[in-house]
Amino acid sequence: MPKSKDSIQDRYLQGIKDQSVTVRIVMTNGKQLTGTVVGFDAFTILISAGGVEVMVYKSAVAVIGPVGSEKA
């Protein structure tokens, strides 16, 4: 089976970015951030939340999922 160059993480983030899905990010400290994914790279995710763009480090993210999802 050929290996994909993109990771599952990259495919997931690209999908929610392309579809402009509103997501909830739960940080490792328990704080939550709700917005849309504007961009991402190997270490960070750029979120548009309340009209402000916020960059979060992936290492600080515990859970990310669509708003209304039981997992986020």
C-alpha cells in the first residue's frame, strides 16, 4: 500500500479549513477556543476566532473537533 505524503492530521485540518467548519479547540490547560481554521503548519494552527486571528501551538492542543461534536 503506497504511503500518503500527508498525515491524517494534515488531511483533517485541510478538510475543516477548506469547508470553513467552525471548530472547538480544547487546550491542554482546559481552556477552549472556538473559530475556523485559517492555516496550519507542522507546529501551529491559525484560528480565526471572534474576528481575531490566533495562533496556537499543536503541542498545546488536547482536542479539536466541529462545534456541536461530543468530542470537542
